[in-house]
Amino acid sequence: MPFVRRLPILLTCLGLWLGELSAQVTSGPGGGRNVLRPTFGRITDADDKPVVNGVVTLVGGYPHLLPSLQDIHVVEVATDKRGRAMARLKKGLCYVAWAKGPDVDGKRATSPVLGYFAAGAMFDLVCGEPKAIATCKLSGEEPWQHLGVLRYFAMTAMPGTDVELQRNEQGVFELPGEPFHVFEVRLPDGQALWHARISNELRLPPPQVIKVRAVDPEGVPIVAAQVQHRVGRLSSWRLDGLRSVGQDRMRLLGVTDKQGLCSVQVPYKTNPLREGRADLLLFVESDGRPAVAGGIWGRSSYVSDRKVPEFQGDELRFECAKVEPLRGSLPEAPAGTVAHIAAVCKLHLQRNSYLHDARVFTAEVSADGTFSFDDVPAELHSSRLSFVAPPGSTWDPPVFAPEASRELPPELVRREGQEALPTELIGMNLVVLGPNGGPARGAVAFVSSGDRRGILLRDSLLRVALDERGAARLRLVPGRWVVVVMTEAGFCGEEVQLHTRNQRVQVALGPMASTQVILHDIAGKPIAGASVRSRGTTTRGTNDPVSSILQGLSTTTNTRWRRLRTDEAGVVTIPFVPVEGVEQRVELRWSGGRSEEFTLLDGEKLKVNEVATGDRR
């Protein structure tokens, strides 16, 4: 946002901000993490007019941790007569935000979701044209009435929020609109029964009975094995180009008997073992035997984690093997700490190929700092271990590099018969400056190990919220680390070698590259209101960790392009991240037409023309 535009916000809110210098503090991880910081936004409509009496929703959390383990911070604030909003946000959390205008004549305007940012940021939200308030109908509930009174929810991506829905007098649900994309039916005890993408007409599938059999590798029945249904998956936000930890919506269906059998009911249109096409994945696990998957995923059939041509017989068989637990020790961790593994598991296809299946596993840390995971599958593509401090603790959990297999970080592996030693950690005091030399207040940085060793970018980066000084403190193991920051104002990427007990790392954002484009129609006249669309990216591989991460994040500016439009003279300036080895191609589109494709080059001024109708693809 240009400084001139932000100046009225700063002047008007200065008194509020000064009052916040003695912000309310509550106990929580990291001591000051529950300090509430004023964060300011301006909400406008498509014509840059203020949205009055609108509502801004802000949701904060730690994207790399399981949402159900966190106290997700949700704030709703109203906009004033100038379209401004001020929220008090928690230090250290990564936030997303969206806005909706007031309901007028059965219509409502909403904005795209913005994120991630930290407390102390200043942001803009632009609402689109008002649209009719969405509704939907649900049928097919009668066969499920024996389970009790069903409840209905609309849900966002994670970390996010949900809204309980009620039918109106016409028997339809009024929906909250964007970004609530998921409709969920829950049982009276809160477990998810069914989960679907929101649409105008929804039908809850009828109950289908599946016989599940759990056995060990020798075929011996497993008694009291738990059978669970992955009802659905709430993905994480992908606002900066990356996904993180989402939330599986699981339902416990029952346990196996002395014969290793359990008959379960699942919502499905037809007999899933005979005519199944839609996703239906069940998991079976018991003590010391990690969960094994079976069912239908991506229109393919799976038995015991492996793809099969078709199901055999009238039972779904799960072969559950014992696996050596993952044991570790972190003596400094206070009792009640939770060890957390975000793992990329395998659904085996053929030979050595497999699908990635993200799952999360947790274990409580004992008073002596030891912990054990006995439910992690024998084979993983990669894993990241984190620690969640207990409520009320001031302990700052350390950060470890991800592993490219089923292993714990070597610093935490406790040898048999050996006494656990304190883990060597380095305090990194990170300071990020903006392009103008001031603090990158409210920005979110990426931190990664300098050696990803084949680990996917989305599984290697950690988001870190910066405070009002553009600073953050991390506790890392010694070695090579990479810091990357991208904001609307600029970007940077630095490799850091940590080798001393405490180390100050200062990085500065450089300005974004940009290409200025002038758009003309076939007659040579300028076209106003055209938007920017990506036409693909060409990337040349590199072994440099900074360049590799910058390449992976180079398309993150695409989400910001959604707000760009050509002006009355047909001119638009397109910002982008200039990365060696990356070529970004784009085009301009408007109602009824599109431009020729062109490549973004820093400092270039391009004239592009409308593509003739016969040349359109």
C-alpha cells in the first residue's frame, strides 16, 4: 500500500496505538506471545470506495502445527465510516484476513483472503461486486436419524474457523459465503459424519455397510483394533504459494472383535467395494501397530496401503504390522509438552512409486524429556518434528530441520543405556528491514534448513511472524539455514551459517522487479479493466538453497495480481520476484478478450495487443 494512502490510517489511529504500548498480556508460550498488538486495515469496494459497516475476520495460528492442538485466535471487527478497521492481534501468530460488506437487498460483497501477515501489519482488502447471498439445500438425512440430531457447519481452510448453520423457514441454509467452501454434517458428539464442497444442492449419501477385517502379517486376527473413517480433509491456506498442515476430519467407526472383524456404516452412494468411485479411505490401527489405509482414493482401490486392481471378496482387509517406535529425548522440554510430527506418508502404487499422503502424529513428552511415537508408519517420504509447549508455559520450543525419511533429528536420538544430554541450540535474533530501511513490521518470514535433501519445498519451510521491530527470535540447531522474506514492498533471500551460542542475523528487503504494460485492442485503442493471468513458469534447476527456495516461491506474487487492473490508458505495472533461472509468462484478460502472451522482464515497458478472435486458444 502506498504511504500516502496509509497516512490517514496512521494519523487517525495514532492515539489508539499509543494506548496499546501497555498492551494486555496473558500467560502463554514464549511469554510475550499473547501480547495484543494493534493491526490496521482499510476495506474498499471495487471502485476504491470505503466499505462502511463491513466485517473483517482475522484468524491467527501456527501453520506448521495441527490446528486442533492450537488455540486458534479468531477476531471479528467492524469497519468505520472510512472503511477502516483495527484489530488487536497476538504477537507471534501468522494471520489471514477477509472482509464482507453489509447485506443490502439480499446481496453481499466479499474480499479474497489475504495472508500471511503478523500483528502490527497494515493491510488492504478489496471487496468485489455484491452477489446474492448464497443458500443451499440438503437432503438424504432420514436414514441417519438413528444417530441422533445432526448438526451442520460451513468451514474454511486451516488454521480457520467454522459457522454453525440453521435451516430457515423455507428449509434452506443461508451460507456465509467466501471463504467458507466446505459443508460438514456432524453427529451430536461433534464427530464429522460427511464432508463436501459447498454447492446449491447437497445430498447426504445413505449408510453403506462395510466389513473390515484386521490381521497381523501371519493372518492372526487383531482384537480391539480401531477403525476410523477419514471423512474429509480441510487443507491449509495456499495464499503465499505453499500449503502447510491441514486438518483431517476423522470419525471413529468401531473396534474389531475376537475374529478381527468390525462392521461399519459409512455415507456412500453405492456399495463402495463393488461400484466405488468417490473417495472413501478407512484406517485401522492398534497398540504398537501404525494405522494402515484401505478403500478408495483418487478413483483407485487400496488394500493395506497398496493400490490393487480391484477389491476381493466382501471384506476390506487390513494387515497391520508392528513397527519399532520412534523414541527421542529433549530434556529441557517441560512436562506436558506435545511432540508433533508432520509426516508425508506413502500410498504405494507400483514398484517404487507412491502417492504422498500428509498425516500428523503426536506424543506427550514425559517429565524426563523422553517421548515415543508408536503409530508412525514404517516408511515415510519425509517428516518434520516440532514441539508444542503446554498451556501457560513460557518455554520456547526449538526448531529442527526436517528429515527425508522415518527418522528423528539426530540431536534428539537417545542411545540405549546412554544418559540424555542437553541439545546444542543457537539463539538466532532475526531482524528484517524493509526497502526503505525501516523495520519489516508485520511481515512473515520463511526459515528453512540449508540442506533440503529432496524434501519438498512445502514440507521444508517454516513461517515465522515478525514483531513490530521486524524481528523474531528462534532457537535452532547449528548448521546452515536459509531466511527468505517476501512482502508487497520487496523480498530477500539469505543463507546463514549458525555456529555461535547467540547470533544476530539482519537481512534487508530489496525492491520487487516490475514490468509496465500498455494494452491496446485490435483497433489500437487502450483497454481498461483487464486483469493479469499467469501463463506458466519455466524453471532451470539449481543446487543453491537460496535460489532453489526463491524459485519455488517466485509465483507467490500471483495471488497479489488478482487486484491488478489496467487503467483508462490501458496501463498496468506488474510486480514480480526476479529469480535467476525462472521465466514467468503472463497475459491480460477482460470480458470478451485476451492479450498476446508475454514474459516479465525487470524495468521493461511493453506494448501488447488483443489477440484476434480466430487466434484465441
